[in-house]
Amino acid sequence: MTTVSYDRYTDTGRATLVPLLVDPATDRPRNIDLEVTPHLLVTAPTGFGATSALRFVAAHTARHGIDVQIIDFKRIAFRSLESAGLRVHRDPEDIAQAVTDFVTGMEIRLEELDGRAPETRRLLVVDGLERLRKTVVGLGPDRSSALAALERVAFLGRAAGYHLAASASPGASRTLRAIHDCSAVLALGPHGNRVRAELLGAGPRVAVPAGPGAGEFADYDGPRAVRTAFVTDDEARQLVTR
């Protein structure tokens, strides 16, 4: 894991170009481009940096004016970003409403754009994506899990300027196939052979550094070894407010 204090933060100048990754061989930044791969799925065992990665993505995109909302099942990881003005949802009813509003907003935006490129963007950060299976949204015959509702954002969000950045445990990968297939994947920490193949394909493993924040990343190219940039919750707030 590479610590990135405010003074070491390399601003790309674009909201959608996120300097989250570091090449372990050269120590140079590698950017995630949300205009190319509109969503990010981070899988990691506990303690290997998934929440830190989401915090960084939220801070960078909010700094550049993207409307960022956060679903925080852990309830403690994004407090400083909340104090910086980002909306953080923790309670079940609030989470259900946030997902409903996000999906509805995307549908409205698609109608308004009528095929034109989006001029504004929104990002929903979900720390613990698989837990949305138990959250119900909609009424009557339209009832579904919040996770199923977000699959539509995974499929159509790029055209509307709606993005997802979410974490999940490695063992949940099979239940997240629709979102996985539309996302760049960052697999941090140890993953068994079957789970790794489901996430990153059946190619040979690449050598990655040991410890939290290290793993493999795959988008339209890869997988390749990476380390993740890290900011504390307070440093993330500084990225947004300075």
C-alpha cells in the first residue's frame, strides 16, 4: 500500500481519471479511467485495503465536482468525507432510498440525454456490495433487491454518466456477475484459484507485492500487478476541501 498524503497526491486534473493505482515495479501512478471502464469492483479479504481504495476514489471524484454518495455498512469509514459534504448512507431505509433515487435518476437522465454525451456525472460508492441483496427497493410487482436494481446502472450507467465503485468479499463474486462484467476489477490480497479465475480470467498469476493494498487489476487490459494509493479518512477530506 502506498500512502498518499495531500502533499504527495498527484492530481490528474480530470474527475474521471483516478490515480488510485501504483506500478510496483516503477512506483509510477496508474490511473483508472471511468470514461473507459465506468465502474470499479474491488474484492478483498478484510484488512487488505478495499475500503481505503473506495475512500480514495470518492475523494478524488468529489474534488473535481462529481456528485458522490456513499453507502457505508461499516458505519465508520467515511466520517470525514461526510463532514466535507458528501452524503453517506448507513441506515437500511436510507440506503434503500439512496439506491432508488440513484437508479431513478439514471433513468431520467437517459431520457433527457436522448443519446447525447453526459455533461455531468454521479458516483455511488458501496462498501459491501453483497449486503445489498437483503435491501428491498420498489413496491408490489416492482419489488427487488437493491443489488438487482444496481445491475441496471452497471449496464446503462456509462451512457448517463452514472458510475459505481463498490467493494465485495472474494467469495461473493459469483453473485455479482452482472456488475462484475461491466466493471474494472481490482483484486486485493489472497484469492483462491477458482475465485481469481472468476474475477480475472484463467490466465497465469502475475507476481504481486505482499501485504495490504497489493493485488491485480484488470479492465480492458490485464490483469497486471498493482499497489493502491492510500489516504486516511482525514486526508481524504483534505483532498476534497483544499
